[in-house]
Amino acid sequence: MSQQRRQGMDHDHYEWSPIATRPKLVWQGGARVALCAIVALERVEWSPPPGSVQSPALYRHLALHRPVPEFWSVSHREYGHRVGIFRVLDVLEKHGIRPTIAMDAITARNYPYLVRHCLARDCELIAHGISASRMITSRMSEAEERAYIAESVEALHLATGVRPRGWAGPEYGESTRTPQLLAEAGIRYVCDWANDEQPYRMRTAGEPLYALPVMVELDDVFALRDRSFRVDEYAVQIKEAFDTMYRDAEAGARLLALNLHPWLIGQPFRIGFLDDALGHVMKHPGVWAANGLAIIDAYRAARPEQA
């Protein structure tokens, strides 16, 4: 997509819309803040296919990239599938929060127990690419990207019997074509855009696609690993972010979408801080804890002119 310099933005993926100028948004039941917990179940492959693109941050603190064998980092990620996910789901259930599980194709195919476990706990499963070690980038051709999206969506469909309606790209990776290709694949909302505190409609031909913006600075990987905050600082950040959004919701309802990784926040010395932070959020009246699809459906109902 060629850049088009004009007021506000230099692309056509969505409308420029400062929050202070919008009609007041009201969630169902008059809730002030919608809370969405997105839990990533993603695999790092031992041997990604030749030509795959990995985020430079995927193997942090390493000067070398795979296939150099540094098995500790792969097994560290696997901790989330073996141990951490159960702690995270227990904490979310304790606070009445229905999770949105971002599951990649490799997990959907090779971990049927986890698929069944998440479905039994009433989680919404959304597509999360093929693996954490295969990002979407603009290096892909359109045909390659279409095939990548189709493989991710179909893997979840085969594993669950339901086509996923949401998408979270591995490492937030997209190309300039991705929103349109997601819409064509039947995806109705995408969690890769971190630019707002309310959902919004993206500009796609044909079926509509909505952004469910994640609070990226509260992504546990961004905060705890990349920026090296202490976990107690991270818990305070969640509380303070919520408190500010709760106050600001007087002028229009807000969305707090947290991206959580069980291999990280599910560690035994961290999970209590997540428990404490979510307890602070959920003790307030007017908090609506919902999965991604429910939030997008509520937004569409509140903004019928965008539906």
C-alpha cells in the first residue's frame, strides 16, 4: 500500500477517529469497562521451515538465532502448555472472566487435550497463526499469506468443529494485505492493533472486520520480559490502567484487553500478582468481563451505523 500523506494518517485501514469526538459508547447493562483476557497458547518450533520469519525478540538475550540448539528457550515456552495454562485459567475462572484463547495451528493439531480442556472451560478459541516462530510479514506473497491464514483457521476448525471468528497474529505480525485477507477468510475481529481503548471497524471490502485493540504495554511479554518490569510493578500497572479507564469511562465506555502468556505469567512466583490485579478490577461495579466475540457483537449493536 502506497503511503498517502494527509491529516491524521498515511494509510486506509480505518478512519481517523479521536476518542474525544465520538458519540458516547455504552456497554450492555451500562458497564463502564469491558475486560477481555486473551491467553496465548503458541508453540516455538524446534526447526521452523526454511524462509520462516521470527521476531527478533523471540529469543531474547541470544545473539544467535535458531537452528542453533538452545533448547532451554523452547522448553521454557512449553511450560505454558504443560503447567502455566492451568494456573492462568484457574485465576480467570476465580474472578468470573471467560477467556479468549489465541491458539496456533500446531497447538490445535498436536495438543488435543488442551483443546478439549479450553472448550470445557467455556473459552472462545481464536486463530493465532501457525506457530510463534512463523510470523506474517510483507515478505510473503499474497498467495503465501492466504495459505497461511487458511491453514491457521482450518486447524482450529478441525480441532473444535467451529470456525474461529477472531485473529491474533503471532508477535502481532501483519502485512499491508492482512486485514482484507482476514475478512475474506471469515474472521470478524483482529487483536493486532494497539491504538485505542474502544473497538472500531476497519476498512475492508465485503464482510466487515473490527479491531479489538490490545493494551500492548500490559502484554505480559512486553512488560515483564522486554521492558524488565518487576511482577509487582506489572500488577500495579494493570490496576492503575484500569482505574484511569474506569474514570474516563464517564465520557464513554472503555475496553481493557490483556494479552497473557502462560509460560510467563503462569509461573508460580507471578500468578499471585495477576490474581491480585484482576481481583482489584473485578471488585468494581460496572465491569463486564467477556470474550472477544461478545465484545465485538456488543460494539456492533451500539454502533449500528458501522455494522
